[in-house]
Amino acid sequence: MVEPAPLRFHVPEPAVRPGDAPDFSSVPIPEAGSIRRPPIDADPETIRDLAYAIIRVLDRDGQAVGPWAGTASDAELAEGLKHMMTLRAFDARMQMAQRQGKTSFYMQHMGEEAVSCAFRRALAPGDMNFPTYRQAGLLIAGGYPMVEMMNQIFSNEHDPLKGRQLPVMYSSKQHGFFSISGNLTTQFVQAVGWAMASAIKQDTKIAVGWVGDGATAESDFHAALVFASTYRAPVVLNIVNNQWAISTFQGIARGGSGTFAARGLGFGIPALRVDGNDYLAVHAVAKWATERARANFGPTLIEYVTYRVGAHSSSDDPSAYRPKTESETWPLGDPVIRLKNHLIARGLWSEERHKQAEAEVLDSVITAQKEAERHGTLHAGGKPSAREMFEGVYEQMPPHLRRQRQQAGV
Amino acid sequence: MIEAIRGAMDVCMERDDNVVVFGEDVGYFGGVFRCTLGLQRKYGKSRCFDTPISELGIVGAAVGMAAYGLRPCVEIQFADYVYPAYDQIVSEAARLRYRSNGQFTCPMVVRMPTGGGIFGGQTHSQSPEALFTHVAGLKVVVPSNPNDAKGLLIAAIEDPDPVIFLEPKRLYNGPFDGHHDRPVTPWAKHELSETPVGHYVTPLGKAAIRRAGAALTILAYGTMVHVAEAAVEETGIDAEILDLRTLIPLDLDAIVGSVKKTGRCVIVHEATLTSGFGAELAALVQEHCFFHLEAPVARVTGWDTPYPHAQEWDYFPGPARLGRALRETLEA
């Protein structure tokens, strides 16, 4: 009788840890322009390879190449650059404001600006995003006033959410931005439900769900894909793979699967994988998926390959779990610099204009911040009344809450 | 009571195109308890449909639909299966209005059969109402008869906020007073089996006095209302029976009015004792009626064990156990 070998328990590990040299050699990067662009009514069975590719438009010389190029006009690209620069400047100022104690908490987008800024430009009025906390580009690129965002971050007397929500958990129905929960992945399946409702009402609007790489492990992700597949919901399901879920590398959530996009294949949902630091590529796949949804061909799952350059939040220090210089060696570069170089290569932009734009953007952020701070910050100036705490739990305040409000003396 | 529940959904679907009904086995077949029978045929597959076996998905999709502007009325096949959807109910449905300052709301009903008495064991018998009454932003309803069930369900579907609607499954086919060894009585003979045709509303937050009395007050809801009636008849105690009907919002005025009058209070529910809704009721009675109380507030409930199978009638708080508590409270 042969003795069975002892079983081995497997826990995935990232290639490198603090102190090691960064190493992305295991991340294959296809040439820009090398991935085909199928028609929007493609049978998911015929495009399974796209779940393992990386759709890229901008090449190393800053040229837009291949079948996915050309979805955004010159003016749109210049505007896109400004949106990303604004988001970056906004983040820097708010990160500082958090350090200064003007708010309790902040989450920045450094390195991921292209994903939400470019995607937003593919949507139509009335479409609804179900975002996570790292898609404020949807608001910036959607024309939501920065001062409103800051009022929310400062929980001041003009906070549109009356001081009830953690900073950056924005909500604007008018701007197609669903109230951020803060619980992970819960809203992925809600996006599918919203899209089902739009189809039930024979409307023309579509929904967009957002999730990070780590949070795809939640059951809600699975439920969302089942419902989207079963009811062929007009929804785009976005996975932002920024490599890190706080301190946990993406391999813990991904397990043995080759890519996050490949999760869609078993559900018969077309799955695309795209360079998330390439504004043009993000815009192109967003156009493809939104047109597909609007034309009744159903859902699309998209994985944006990007890198979280900053900390997870103002409460996190990444040097404890990854090499400090890792972000500098990220092979897909920086989204702002790449779009800037593209515009310069095409003679539409210059270093001087970029510097000037940086100054203008910073000025607009500072102006907004000054206005927001006039209405208060977390511990100073105007704040929502304690009475607001009891409002809006229900449409009509029930007797027990009226009694408690009275007890609180507010 | 099944017809009353179905009637409520039928009335609401007829009056409002935004009312949609879905869940496991709910569409073509009409639900395992037949509460949605015929609705798909009458209103079409886009208004009443089957779902994958995913309570999380059912409630999560319903939250998105409600945010869009529909009024989903979804079925969880048994209350025992609601836990995968708990995060969607607690963190999402219940808080959406609050956290978005009213930009998004969640007018949604989650129906589920609750309670025991059918030899369903631990996975078809639980009474999880306290898990929902503890959550700010939810309303919680437990009807005890067909007349209320229809009016309360219509009120729940028309309510602007999320409502957990717990249907005592042992009452589906008749009033049940806990005497499991006696023949089943159909609803037809019961005075509250009559449901008016068409639309009517039984308002949320209003209790009903099922029996007026002077000796003590019994606070009950769902199946326990009928158990209380049997216990009162068998002990001959002149108790006042209050059917709470909705737990949130709670009709505190009715409770306080009755207990101040009788000076004694017995609370009865099927759910487990510790941290059960009876604890909240006992605390409220103590706070508001302390100087009128002539005896400690008593609780008669399921034991703090998982719901057993073979021992169901030792677990279930029937009229004998309630009757003993009534006598003790009266003699205290």
C-alpha cells in the first residue's frame, strides 16, 4: 500500500515585498494597437481571448494606434486631460486638508484618474453609476461642482448629505452618481437591478457598476453577474484592478483565475481587459460596452488594469507591505503624462500650456476650497445641526424617533 | 390568508405599473405557498418573474430597482433564508434615504413566511423579526389574520420606505391557536377572514385590541394572537389582548393605555427569548407604566435553542405555557 503524500496548503504571495526590488515581469503587456475590436453585437463565445488581453491605444511614442483608436475628438481629449489634472490637484489639496484636521478621512486616486474620468465621457444623461470610493472622476468629468464635493468632505453646513456620511461617500442623482455605501460590492448587484428596472420600463438609460479587484471576492459580485446574465441587463460592470486591496495583493482575490475579466466568461458575459492608465483605451472600451448595453445586447464585464500609486486611504501606509518604488516601475505608466505626451506629439498641447493648465487647475481647486471652508470644516465653523441626525431615517418621522429627538434636546 | 396576500399584490399591481413581484419559484409556478399564483399570467413576465436562488441577488436587485423608481415586492421563500440578503437590507435598503439625504429612496417590501408549527425544523421555522426591528430605517409588519394581511401588505407596498413583511406560515391556511393535536380550522369560520374587495389600507403603526379585558394585558403578534385567545378562554382570565400588527413603527400609545388600565403585562412571541422583541416591549412597559405595574412583566417565548424538529411542541409557546404565565402574573 502506498502512503498518500501529505496535503499542502497554498497561500499566494506577491512577487516582492518591502526591501525587494520591484518586479512586474509577470505582467505581460501586449503592444498598443495589437488587440482586435469586435463588433458590439459579438457573441461572447467568439471574444473569450479579450478577457486575457490588454486593450491599449497609446503606444510608447504617444501615438494612438490600432482598431480601438479614434473614439474621442481632439477637444474631448484636451478636456479629458484637464479632468484628470483637476482630480489630481483636488486629491492633493484634500489629502492636505485631512492632514490639517479639516476632515477625518480621505481617499485619493493617484494613478487611476483615467478610469473614471474617461468612462464618464461615454455615458448619456440619465445613465446611473453605482461607484466605489475611488471614482470621483465621474463627478469631476460629469460637471459636478468641486465645492459641493468639498462641502461633503468637510461635513459642513452646506454638506448636501447633512453630515451623515463618511467623507468622499458622495451622492448626486442629478449627475448619475448613486450614493456610495462604503460597504464593498453591495452596489454591484444594485446596478444590475437598476438596469433591469430600466429595461422593465422600456427606458433607454443604462447602469454602470463599479468594484475593485479585492472586492470581487464578495458574494455580491457573483450575484450581480448571475442576474446580469440571466436578465441580459443593460449594465456595464467595471472592475478596477489597481493591484492592491489595502495591504492585500490582487492574487488573494483572483486565486487561480488568470484574470478578473475572465470571471465573466462562465456567465456568458463578454469580458474585456483594458489598459486603465490609457485614457483613449478606457474611453474606447467604455463606448463599446455602453453602446452594446443600449442596443439590447446585454452586459459587459471590463477589467481596468491600473496601479494604486497612493495609499488606500488617509489611514494607510503602503510602505509596510510593498516596495516604496514599486509605483515608479509600473509598466503602464502614468495616465496624465501619457495623455499629455499624446497631445504634445500631435501638436495639440505643449509643456508651457501644460504648466499653465496646472496653475489654472490648482487655482480653481483653491478657489473652491476657500468657498467650501467659508461654510465650515469638520471641527470649525458651520456644521449640520444635531437635529439633522434624526431627519430622513424614514420619510415621516415615527413616534419613537420624535421622542428620542426630544430627549436629545435638539 | 394566502388569498388575502395575493389579493394585496394583485390590487397594487393593477393600480401601479411600478409594482413588480419576484423571487424564487414566484413567477410561473406562483410561489411554494402559492402567494403569487396567477400574477405572472395576469401582468406578464416583466412584472412577475422567477429569480436565481440568491437572496442577496433578489434584495440587491430590488434596492437598485427601487432607487430607479419601481416598487419591488419580493419574496424570500422562508425567513430562514434571508440571511444572505441581510447586508443588502441592513446596510443598503435601510440607510439609502438617510445617507443620500433623500436623493435616493427604497420603497420596497421583502415578504417572507415566518414562524413554526409545520414541522419545518431549524431551516423552515425561525422568527427573525428582532434582527430587523433593531435596524434603523426599516419597518416591520407581522399580520395575524387575512383582513389585516391584505390591508397591511397594501400599506407596505405603498409605503415610501423599506418594509419587512413577515407572514406567519402556520396561519396561511387557518387560525392556529397552538393546539396541534386538534383538527385544523379553516379561515372561513373566522370573523377576520373577510377581506374587502379591491383597495383598502390597514395603517402601519396601529395595534388592534382583539379582546378587551381588565385583569391583565397580553402583547402578541402573528400566530401568538390566536394562542393568546385560546389561553384566555381556557384560563377564564379577563385579559386584554393587543395584536401589535406592526413592530416598527410600534403603537406605544395602545400598549401604555392598556397596561396602565390593567396593571399587568404578559408578552408572548415565538422567537427566542434573549434580545427578542419582547425585551424591547418589556423595557418600554417598564419605562412608561412602572408606577401602574402590580406584577413583573412576563415573557413567554421560544427557548434559546435552535428551532428543533421532533421537539417542536415542547419548543412552541402554546396556550398551556402561556396560561401558566397568565395565572402567575395575576397572582403575583
